[in-house]
Amino acid sequence: MLTRVLAGLGLLVLLLVVYGVAIEPRLLLDDKSFEAEIPNLPGGWDGQTVALVADFQIGMWLDNEAMVAEAVEDAVEDEAALLLVAGDFLYHPDSAKADRAVALLGPAFEAGVPVVAVLGNHDYSLMKTHSEERPPIAEYLTRRLRESGATVLENEAVGVPAPGGGDTLYVAGIGSVWAEASDPQAALAAVPEGAPRLVLMHNPESYRGIGGGEAPLALAAHTHGGQIRLLPGEQNSWLDIVRQGEVVADGWALDSLGAPSNRLYVNRGIGFSTVPVRINCRPELTLITLRRSNGSTPTRGPSATADS
């Protein structure tokens, strides 16, 4: 009897590993859609879709290149007016892998979709420690992205014209926390007062440095959603339980983590860290439909319920 129970448990674990390595992360992309209200959003951007991807982690063993390609292609097929990349293109410092990561954005470049990105800690070769050093790979990746047509921001902002030209939406991009380059105020100072904006960062920790009303929609990644969720739904990963109240592993941040009239959404990313497993935590493409806010500042929380 005991032998059968142990054999059954062993089979269950084996099936779970196969699912977590070969099925969920490779075949099941989560196209997460919601609407977001942006104060002073001009007519040319009202109703447009902004796509968000993150954490490619190219170069890790059993990385997830095919799913990155699928996410970018889906963003183009969904007629995204802007593609945001929230960092961690790489897992290890390798120029060939950097070239590959940039090439995966090819469908967006070819379709004329503006691409705006920030770098993550892995893009600076930082896996566990903070450092002010700027390794050559970060400079190389930045150069290759810009040569291909992407805008790479570090505590800067850029105005993105609406499709067809004219109306401008600003993207403020915050630098890497682990690279000691996170300066939210510098990034937001580059946005004209009252101008419609999105705030892009890699690490959600940068969100705490944003003043009230300055980020009607902030977007981050870095956490991978914990890669393993213990229960269905957002913020149910092991990471949420172990560091409850300290981190946002995925989805919408609690009010207590930010200043008034700010909102933060954390994307689960596509790749992996440490082990190539995702269970109940599918790789994510976020599709955000922008809407003009009726008031001077948006209400907290999503203006529409997210769906998959």
C-alpha cells in the first residue's frame, strides 16, 4: 500500500514538472487585457492599445525564445500603437544573446510599432547584488536596441506620437534599481507638466519614489509572478506569501504601496530565473487600452476588470 502511494506521488510530481517545464511556459501565453484611464489623454490616443512585455531572460538554460516571439507577434497582430519592454532582455552577459533578444523584436520594428524599453538588472549582469558598475554588455545591448529603432530610457522621458502623427503620449522610463540607477523624479521631470504619461520601470521598487498623481499608470516586471502560484489569481505566488506586503509579484499593487492617485501594474514576464519552470503562472503579454480620464486624476485601480 505504501509503495503504491509513493509511486503515485512520484508520478504526480513528474507530471507537474513536465507541465511546468514543457507545457505551461512554452504553449500557454496569457494575453492579459484591461482599460486604463489617463488624465489629459489626447483624442489620438483614446482607445489605442499599448502592449507590455518583459523578462525575456535570453541565455538562461532552456530559455523561452519561442514564447517571446509569439508575444511580440501577438502585440503586432493586435495592432498595438506602442510596445513597451520592461527590461531583463538577457540572463547572462553575452553579445550574441543580446543580438538575439533584439532580433525577437523584429516584427514590431517591421510593422512600424514604436518600441520603448528600460533595462533590468540582468542586462547589467546583476543577479543578486547592487552595483554602480556599467558592464560592457549593458552598453552593447542599449546600442543594438537603438540601432534597430527602439528608444531606451534611463531616467528620461520620450514623447510618442499617436498613430498617424499629432497627439503625444509621454513615456517616462526609470533606471535599474540594482544598478543604482533608479531616479523616478528625474524621469518624471522630463515630462511636461500636465502631459499624459505612462511610467515604465523594471523593478517595482522604483514605484515607491514616485510622487502623488505623477503616475496614473506605472508598469513594472522583474518578479516573474514568482513563477509558481499556489492558488489561482493574482498575488497568490510563493513570493507573495514569503514577502507579504513587501513586494508585488504580479497584477495591481495595493494602495498602500504607492502615493495617492498613482497605480502600478506588474507584468509576470515571459522567461525564467534560476529554474525554467512556471506553474499556474503563465507568461504574460499585457494589452492596455487607453482611455481619457473624466477627472484631473484617475480613480485608483483598473477602470475595467482584467481578463485573460
